[in-house]
Amino acid sequence: MAIKIAKGKLAIAQPLGSFVFSQVGLYQFHPLTVTHAYTYYVETMPAHHNDPFDRLLIAQAVLEDLVILTRDPQFDPYGVPVLW
């Protein structure tokens, strides 16, 4: 989110830290740490998307059965559930 804000692609009405803290409490989000399993999965993924951070998010979504919140159509070939 910080990268998107810095690039002018995301605007929020409060400082990022405050926004994240409020959303974590409101929706009871649980942070995920980066594990070896995610990085190993990234190694086996087809190269539909070249952004390493996005590839890590895709790996997390696949291995943890999660939905990704994005409008990026480059996530589609991986078959991960996307919302937005």
C-alpha cells in the first residue's frame, strides 16, 4: 500500500499506519509472515507476472487459500481468487 500511495495510485484519508491499524481491528485481519514455503512456491510458478512482490502474494494466496484484493489482471492466469 505504501508503494501505491507513493506512486499516486492509491489515496486514503489518513496516515497509512492509522488506516492499517483501524482495518486490522475492524476486519480482524491476521498478518502473514513470509515463510520458506512461499518462496519455494514462487520458484515453481509460471512467469505470467514479473513483479516479485506480487508473485509472493500469489504464493501466499494459493498456499493459504486466500483471496487477493487487486484490480491487476496479471493475477488471473494463476487462478487465485481475486476481489475488486
